[in-house]
Amino acid sequence: MGESTDNPYRSPESDGAAPLSELRSSALRTVRKTLVVLAIPALLNWWCLHFVYSPRGGGRYGMTGSTFMPLLAAANFVLAVTAFVGLWLFGLKALDCAAVVAHHLAGEGQSQQEWIDSMHLSLRPMPAAALVGAALWCLWLYLFFLDARYPVWFINLALGGVGHVVAATVYGWIIYNWWRLKRMA
């Protein structure tokens, strides 16, 4: 039979595959929590775009008015679900690839793994930022689709500006921690 630590049910493809580190597992959970938080206003945005009565649109319901529009709504939904699944499966990998590129550009003096681990640690506030971003997005949906009192440019500038500042807290924290790591070297 083999040693007592051998698992006879282990897949042969799993030989040599290292388990996810705790830090990477935590970062993966963080990215996925963020996706779930942002999926809610994304779904509301899709619904408003296609089915909500909009006083701005001349009193019409979203993008209706043509036989082509239900097809467009279905296509938008399929694309959104595809993007969600792709980010769910490969979002952290894409961030890791971006960290590797950033390391090649500015990370001399540190190992690539230190650079990636620093990014994984820096992702921890991302779900909280996503909650704030989701609230801003929902407010934007309300003001844009349901309340025509404010001009579109004002809504986009005010809420878009604040939303970008909230997002900057996440990537700014990553960049700051990379800078700090570089200074320690």
C-alpha cells in the first residue's frame, strides 16, 4: 500500500501541485467577495438600462421600443454573466499578472513572490471599498433613471469622482505597500 500519509484516492494530475497558500486563499476570497458585492448594482444597472421607466428617456422604458432590444438585453446579460464567471475564476490570476508586470518595471531588490504577497495583503480592504462603490452605483442608478431633477453631467461628475477616489484607496494602498517594500530593501 504505501505510507500512511499517501492518499490512494488522490488524482494523478495533482502530483506536484502545491496547495494554495493561506495568503493567496485569503486574497481569492477577497476578490470573490468583492465580485459578489458589485454584482448586485451591476444587475440593477442592467435592469434599469433595459426595463425601467426613465423620465430622461422621454418617458420610455429603458431601451425598449424595437424588436431588436429584447435581443440586446439578453446579449448584455449573457456578456455580464460571462464577465462575472471569468473574473470569479481568473480575477486573482489577472491581478497576479499585473503584479508581476509591476515588479518587472519597478520591483528590483525584492523577490517577485514578496511583491505578489504584498499585493495579496493590500487587497484586504477591497470588499469594504466595493460596498461603498456599490452604494454610490445604486445612488447613481436612482438619480439617473428615476429622478430627473439633477443634470446628467452633475450626477456623473459628482458620483463618478467619488467612486474613483474610493477605487484609488484600493490600488493606492497596493502601490504604497510596494513602495514601502522597496524602501525596506
